[in-house]
Amino acid sequence: MRSDIMKKGVDRAPNRSLLKACGLTDADMEKPFIAVANSYVGIVPGHVHLNRLGEIAREEIRKAGAVPFEFNTIGVDDGIAMGHGGMRYSLASRELIADAIETMVMAHPFDGMLCLTNCDKITPGMMMGALRVNIPTVMVSGGPMEAGRLKSGEVVDLISVFEGVGALKAGKISEERLKEIEDEGCPTCGSCSGMFTANSMNCLAEVLGIALPGNGTILATDPAREDLVRKAARRAVEVARAGQNIREFVNERALANALVLDIAMGGSSNTILHAMAVAHEAEIPFAQSRINEIADRVPYICKVSPAGSYHIQDVARAGGVMAIMKELSAIPGLLDLDVRSVSGRTLGEMIGDARNLDAEVIRPVSRAYSAKGGLAILYGTLAPEGGVVKVGAVDPAMRKFEGPAVIFDSQEAACDGILGGKVKAGDVVVIRYEGPSGGPGMQEMLAPTANLMGMGLGDKVALVTDGRFSGGTRGACVGHISPEASAGGPIGLVRPGDRIRIDLDARTIDLLVSPEELAVRRKGFSPLPPKVTRGYLARYAALVESGSRGGVLRTPGSALR
């Protein structure tokens, strides 16, 4: 066992003595040591119950004949960090989480690991850390929250609250109405109820082969969630005994399958960022441009909030992720059904057990919402290295759009300008200096996009940014524009009134300024000075790579690690 290096032999008597101070016995020294990486955090609704799930996991690992060792990672709640400087730490926290996993697993050579995760950057951070150390690992999430319901019967979620702010500012609803939406939008613990980043990544984990079926869709409040944790804990012991490292499951074929699911469900645009980072840690060559090749073959068959009226609880009721994959298996050659999972079965075997119980929530391929899926990468003179758009959440009238640029050099300035009436129908809002380095931290732009929606401009205005969007964003919003402004990208050269053209069908985004004029502007260009000059964010800004490469950190003086 990997743990023998710290517990076997005469020379390890001091190590064993310290382990006995933690409650271990001589008999325990013969058992597998299993890390329980728990992301319990009291301020994150998707994680407030993970302390209880951690106890369940530890108990099950003991029953399976192994020794559990629980440790914690940090976690940032994107929604609570939204709208102020705290959001700069969200994406940056992903790297800290990955580094924490690496540190604990390398300092204490565990035989396997169970990752208890759920929200925002915590799931991809744990994936990245596990792939970096490459030990047997099973992921299990805390589950999604239920959608809320108003007295009128209207179903609401977190995005309803964000958009309610814009609606109030536009005089469309009263403060009393906003208060009711606020009170009911997030009614239970769990990750937010739509196809936002947390639920997107937890669904993808099933198809990547590192989580059990149901991981992405069983509600946090469903007793079946605790049963899933027990099963995952037992599997963590079993894959550790078998020596099946995580990279045996996360390979190029599994990643392609996961992106098929992502595109078919119109997942969060953040999943592209995280998929590239996962590929980097797993040492899988995977160019961002390949995503469009996959999207060309994947129909949009499951439209979940914010793109539609259904929520994750509806997907669970309809049969979950494996029911979606079963529908997609009708397309010859689309999926690799032979990839294996930590469940001990192949993808083909898992979808063999699945049934689609609601053909409206999960449509068959023959009745897809569209022939091409819900995510795409746009390229053009504004984004030579690409930009990401959740096409499934764009109004059909906005698939081709051209307008003059209204420029803001920060998210805060954009919110003030939008709510202050500086943006009108037909405009293209440009929010720059919010990229991984320039932000720093690549803040989510949910507040400005929700403000536009709430003010009735969601189908009349486009928004482009070198920052990123919440999984809850909807509308003609293109994020991850690369290179970013602080790196000298064309988005930094845009001037007020310049026309920008977006064509989702052609997957292009262009700044309609002549190459000659851009060359003149580039000669006189100087990026804004760094917004943060000390602490972790300053170090992060100095090391972070482009969003088109997953926003991972590079090792100083070398290429990507």
C-alpha cells in the first residue's frame, strides 16, 4: 500500500506513535488509509451539511475495513462573493484547493481518497488536485438544492433574485415582491437549483467516471443522497485496494464524453474553463477549439434553468445524467461507451440501466431543442484565442447581433452604468480588465447580466467580457475573451462607439475596426496598472494563464507545469 512508506518498518516507529495519538491501533496499520477531503464551509449553502455527510463517509470507510482521515479545504460561495471585491478570490480559490489536496496527499501518503464537494470552484479544484497526485479517488457531491416557489405558485431560484434587483430598479416590481423572491429563491441547503456551475460540474463528474450515477442530480435533502455518500465511501476503499488511480478513468475519451453531456445540457460556460484545467492536470492534450467540433454533433436535449423552466430536481425525476446519455447514445459514434467508471462498470453498462421517465425534461434526439448544443467557442478579431457563450440561453433574435460598444473597465463600473441608464437597446456592453490576470481572478458577471435581464434589455443588448459568467447567466453574453485586456488583447483596444458583430451560427465575434487602425492603437496601448499589488491575488495575477488555457497557474521560469 502507498501508506506503507509512513507506517511500516522499525524506522517508522515514531510515525506510528503519532498515528496512535490520533486513535489508531496496531491493527489499523494493516488497513488502507483513506483521505476524506471535506469542503464543509459554514457560509456556503451547498456545503453547510457536509460535516454530517463527512461523518457518514468516515463510518462507512471504517465498516469497509479501512481507516478514514478527514481534512478540510476552503470554499468560496460565488453568489455571496458576488458584487464586491470578494469575487476576485473565487477562481483563484480553485488553485488553492488543488494545492491543498496535493499538499495533504503528498505529505501523508494515503492509499485513496474520497472528495466531498459541491459548489462553484470547489469541485474542479478537487478534481485538479486529485489528478495531479493521481491516487485512487471517488468524488461525491452534497447535491443540489430544491427550487423555490412563491405564493402564486411561480417557481424561482437564485437567478430570479438577481434579476429581481434589475426589475426593481426598472420599476417593474415592488420591494415587497423582491423580498418574497429573496426569501424563497434558495429554500434548502445544496448547490443552486439550475444548470449553474456547481451542478454542471457534478453532472460531468459522473461521465468523467469519477463519481457514481446520481452524483449530479439527487437532491441534497433526499435521503438517497446519504445513501450515495455511503456507496461512494465504499467504492473509495475498493478502488484503493485495487490500486485504480484516478487517471485510469479520466482520459481523453472520458473527457470528450463529459463535454458531450455538457453541450447537450447547455451547462455553465465555466465548465469550459474547468475542463481545460482538468485536461491540463491529467496531462491530456485537448485544444479548446475541439469543443466546437463536438458541439457540431451534439443536439440540445435538456434545457434547464436559466435556459429553460426546468430545474435539476426535474432532471433527477426524469432519470438523471445516465438517462440523458442513453438518449445521446442513439447517435452513432458520438459516445465512447467502453470507458470505465469508479462504479466498476462501463458507461455503456450504466446507461443500460437508465430510463427516460419524462420525455419533456429530457427530450429524445428526434425532438431536440436544436441540432447543435448549448455551448460554443467564438473566434474573431475581438477574440483571437476564443470566447465562450452559452448559446442555449440566448434569445433566437440575438443569434446575429451588431452594435456600438459601451465600455466599462470593471464590473462595478458596469453595474453602476447599467443601472444608471448608460446602456440602451442595440448596444454591446464591453467589460474589460476582468480577466484572470487583469481582474485579477476573472470575476463572474452575473450582476450586470441579471441587471440587463431585469431591466428588460436581455434580448436587446449583448455583453462581452474578458471575465467570466455565472452558470446562471442568460442572454447574448460572451465571456473568457482571450487574450484579455491586461495582456494586450484586442478587447483592450476597443473605443466607445466601435461596432462589434456577434454571429453565433458562424461562431464569430469581430471588432469592426480596420487592421491598420488597430495597429495604430496597439502602438500607443498601455494596459491599466494592476488592481492588486500584494497578497495571494498579486501572486496569482503574476502566474495565471489565459482563460483559453483554463486559467491554470504556470511554474515561474517554465512552461505550464
